Amino acid sequence: MNFEILTDSGCNLPEEKIEQLGLHIVSMAYVLGDEEKLSYVKGQKFDHKAFYDALKNKISAKTSQVSPEQAREVCRPIFEAGKDLLYVGFSSGLSGSFNAVRLVLDEFKEEFPDRKIFFTDTLAASAGQLHFVLEACKMRDEGKSIEETHAWLEDNKMKLCHYFTVDDLWHLQRGGRVSTGKAFMGTLLSVKPILIINNEGKLVPVGKAKGRKKSLDYLLERMEEKIDPLACNKVYIIHSDALADAEYLSEQVLAKYEGFETHYVYLEPVIGTHTGPGVCALIFMGKERE
């Protein structure tokens, strides 16, 4: 490999894929109840079902960003081995992790001036970030330079579209995404918000639907408006303990777009803390973000 790739736990990759691709990972953390844990720990399998069951029971949860110390620990051996590095990071609009790692990489630029160090703020999350990590690995393995790979990421990151719906407004209210009054009335009236990750990498509401089924169909309608079938034939379907709904979305996508692939992603805990159980999302390449 002509350069190394660093990413963070927000990319939602399982350990076997991380090992296969030779990725380096820094992890964000979450606190569930009184116990703090890293989102990704090598050799430990995460129990998604238990985590989302705890959130359903309204157990308190919060998150924290990647620490500079962890970033230094992961990155130093790479530079000491004489390798160049590309960091493909979680949206700076959702976490301070990207900027924390970037500052550490700026330190290493001074210490290792002969090393090439690039970073891309994907302005994406979960499967969106995952898509760019996989594309970067593919380009690296095809022999593309670190400059070519970084340029492709920067040229294409604003074409990635994220459309989300949530089943329970309580978690968005707790995180300040909706007011207490709106959360109460929305829950009472079974109103489901539609959210996107916008051009600043932030999670923002763009619509709403009455009932779960209509919210899923709304996602499909927005995808049909935005998707660029020539750019990519993959659609990522994120869910947080909502597999049946994710399967419904997959069936509809595959019936509509011949030759497409759908990939399920079980939402990792840092993002899941803020959105709660019952999330469903469609991630795909479009001509531009909304």
C-alpha cells in the first residue's frame, strides 16, 4: 500500500472489514448510565440490541469525541514507519472529533515534514462516511496516489445524500434538535420528522410525515428526486433496531432500480445516542446534497 488510511468509529465498519482493509481507527466514546465505553474496541463485538433496548428504557446516554492522546497513539507508529496518511473523518458538523484529529495531524506535519498528510471532513456520518472510506481504500488498492484519492473525496463529498426518519422524538428533544413542545405534540399525533445531513454536515429537519409507513415512503420519494443512478449503484440503509423497516426500504429500492445493491448498516452507538432506536435512513450518491 502506498499510503495508510485513518478513520474513526463513526464509519460503522465491523472489525473483520477493518482488518481486511488495513484501516487505522480512532474511537469516539459514549456513556450509558454510569459506564463510559469506546464505540470501537478491537476484539470486542458490540451488542446493538442491548444498547438500543437500554435507550428504549430511557437510560441516560451521552457521547464524547476522539481524544488527542488516542489520535497520537494511533498515528505516531504510522509516521515512524515512514508511511503517508489520509484521514477520512466523521462530520465536523456533528462532532469535534474531526478537528481534534486534524490538530494532532498538524502537529505531526511539523515533526515529520517529509510525510504526506491529508485529511477530508466527509461532512457525513455512519454509512455516508463508510462509503467514502471504502472508495478511498479501493483507490489506494488500485494504485492511486494519496493526492488523487484526497482530490476525489473532496470533489465528491457534497454529492452524498442522507435522508433519515426517527420513530421517537424524545431523543431528538433531549439533544436539542426539537423543542419539548414539538416532541410532545409530534409523539401525540404520530408525526415523524424527516432529517438530512446538510452541506455543513449538520443534522437538520426538512419535512415530516404522519405515521411510520408514510415517513419511510417519504424517504423513498426524496431519494427518487435526488439520486444519480450513473454515479453509484449502491444504496446504504441505516437502521437502529428497525430491521423490518430497513427490509421494506430495500425491497422498494431494488424493485425501482434494476441492478442496484442495498447494504444494511446497524447504526453505531455514538450517533444512535442522539437519534435513538427506530432510525431508518437512505444514503446514496446524488447530483448534489439538499
